[in-house]
Amino acid sequence: MGESTPRRRINKTTMATLNRVYRETRFPSDEMIKEVSKHTRLPPRRVTAWFQEQRRSDMQRKHGVRDEDRTRPVDQPKRRWY
């Protein structure tokens, strides 16, 4: 396996930029992702992943889904849909 780069937290300035772009559009174009990547010095894949995670978080907040709501107890049988 190859060496991976260490994970870094997104600083406040970068977060503000990502949030500003997200308020403009939830689905940025490839060109917009490249511009944000250049401006924030994050890799394009990281920018894309951030937008995906943000959309997922928004959807969960909208529907009131929490992590513990998505798991079922081990002793509870799996539901059958037929």
C-alpha cells in the first residue's frame, strides 16, 4: 500500500468559502469545483466529498434522521418486504 497524506482539518476561512459556495449551489459544476479547489488549496476530490457530505447532512436534518435511528437492535428480526 502507498503512503497516504495526513488528514487535516478544514480551517475557518476554507469552511466559510465552502459554505458560501454551497449556499449558491448544492451541486457545483466541475469548473466550479476546480475554482474552489484552487482558492482553498484542497484537492478537488476533497471538495467534492465535502459537498456530498454536506448534502447528506442536510437531508438527514430535514428528515430528522439520526445515526441511532438507522441501526436496528440485534435481537430484532429483519423485516421482509414480500
